[in-house]
Amino acid sequence: MNPIFSALPTTIFETMSRLAREHQAVNLGQGFPDDPGPEDVRRKAAEAVIDGWNQYPPMMGLPELRQATATHFRHWQGLELDPEAEVMITSGATEAIAGALMAVVSPGDEVVLFEPMYDAYLPLVRRAGGVPKFVTLTPPHFGLSEEALAQAFSPKTKAVLFNNPLNPTATNFSAADLDLLASFCVRHDAVAICDDVWEHVVFDGHRHQPLMSRPGMRERTVKISSAGKIFSLTGWKVGMVMAAPELMRVLAKAHQYITFTTPPNLQAAVAYGLGKEDAYFEGMRADFQRSRDRFAGGLSELGFSVLPSAGTYFLNVDIGPLGEGDDVAFCQRLVAEHGVAAIPVSAFYAEGAVRNVVRFCFAKHDATLDRALERLAALRVKG
């Protein structure tokens, strides 16, 4: 058996979801919304199944979705993309990340990773033959530093895998952070594989700034977006990949031999959705921000130390003031004794894990959040 995968433990998400089911807990661990997603987009997918094409679509994606992607990101992020040569559709962002690593990384190449990180990154880098080099980010702001980047980058650096906003920390990296990272990519001739799936889920009046737009990055960036996150339809697994033609030619070859294509009805619905009025996207962000504020306010009233959340579906709590120093043990007790499931942030580190932070998903109905707060109140009183 391949040791990269056979040696992997059960993911923390599966473990905590199983415990949540066993203890009939409020599950604020796994990151998906309670809401079913916009009805008009779902209806377009249903109509496309009945009335549309259900055989193989083009390998690069439906032309209307590639055009809609280029138009959408010109409007929202000022990117000028050729839909014929610089846009490709994949079966989710994770496939896009895997394909990008296979296309860019050769055995022995170094890949810079920022931890805490999404759990798929490290095994995919290793499977591509890459050598991981970690930049460890720490609370409360999880920002970049020139010293940490200088230690991670080297003449062997081939790629950087960068998630912004960052899951699990809910960090929206600053313009200064982006400029700093771009300067290292240019200096070391490294390709930036940008996991931008949370780009529309940003709060407090901010807009996502793509690394692709920074000086020197247009030709060396693979930008990856997710319809599942844009429309709160996490099960759809429709990814959008953007890159300069020279990069895209190799990315397309990797995609061709992984999934080849993506369900055409979902592509048609996403093409429709990307053209929705600005009010939809602004309203979606406002709704999530309201849920964030409701849950953060409730936690703060109970005396919890809540870390900043500038994007994503997630809110983090520092459990150190509770006298807790083991986030895994804390989350196990939380679900078993108090009926609330959370995720220990140490699970997102490969080295130098922070063990005093736990992650909650606030993308839930008010009643779900309120029920969780009621149960957490008992913990706080006990603490």
C-alpha cells in the first residue's frame, strides 16, 4: 500500500462528526451551512438535467461557464482573463489543487506550506513528490513575516500553496502580507497555487485581494475558486481554475487524467449563478457576518476569548484562559459532556502545533447557534 495514504489517520472531521452523532451533539465542527443554497441556482441545475446535455462536456469546461468565470472575476477582482486559454473547470477545488501540484511539482522540489492548513495539502504535496517547507503561523493574527518566509524559501522552492482567507484561522491576509509573499515568489521563481475558495466569504466591508493581481504574479499564479463556497453548495464540487496560458496547458493535462470533466448540469447552473446581481453576493456575506456576530457575541458574553474572524465560516476560541492546554482533549470532552462538537486547530499543523485554539463553524441557523451557546454556558459556569 502507498505509505503516504495508508499511514494517514482518520481525519479529525470524521472523528468529531462521529462523536457528534454518538452524543447527539450540536455539530459546529464540519464546515457546511444549514441553508440549502440559492433556490434559483439549484433550479437551473435541475432544469439542465432534464432539458440539457448529459453526455461528456468539454474537458476544459462548458464555454458558457468559462466565459462567466472570466466576466465574474473581472467585475469582482479586476482580473483580465481569456476564457479560452486561461480558465478551466474541475470537479471541485481539491481536484484543482491536486492537479496543480502534479502539474507544477517534480520529485524533490520544495513546496512552501502555511500552517495551520487544510488537511489535504500535505499528503497531496507528498504524493506529487514535493518536499514540504512549513511557515508556522500563530494566534491571534496569524500574519506573515519576512523572517519566517526567508527560512522556508530556498533555491529548491518550486511552488507555494496559499489559502486566503485562511481555513481554519479565518484570517484575511493584508495587502502588506500579499506584497511580501509575492516578492518572495518572484525572487525565487516560484509558482503560487492559490486556494481562494473563501474569496466571497469576507466580512466587515472588505473585498478579496487575489495574489494573482500583485506585481510579477500574473504569469506565475494558479488561482483556484469554488462554486461550492460561493453559493453555499458544498456538495456540488465545481472548481474554477485560472492561470496564464503556459501554466494552463500543463494544468489541463493533469486534469485530463484525474477526472477529465465535471457534471454539465452543475456547470450550467454555476454559469448562471456567477452572473447574479451584486446584491446576492453582498447579501450572502451580510448573512454570514450576522451569524458570526451573533455567535461571537454570545461566546464573549459567556467569557470566552474569541479570536478575530475576517472570513470563512469559522470562529476560533482561545481555551488557554479556561486553563486548557490540550485542544484535542478539550474537544473530546466538549462533545461528550456538553453536546457541542468543535475542531481542535492543532489538527491543522504538521509542526509546532498551537494547542490552545479550537474552531467552531457559525454558518448555521440562529436556533442551532443558540442551542450551542446554551450548552457552552454550562461549560463556562463549570470552568
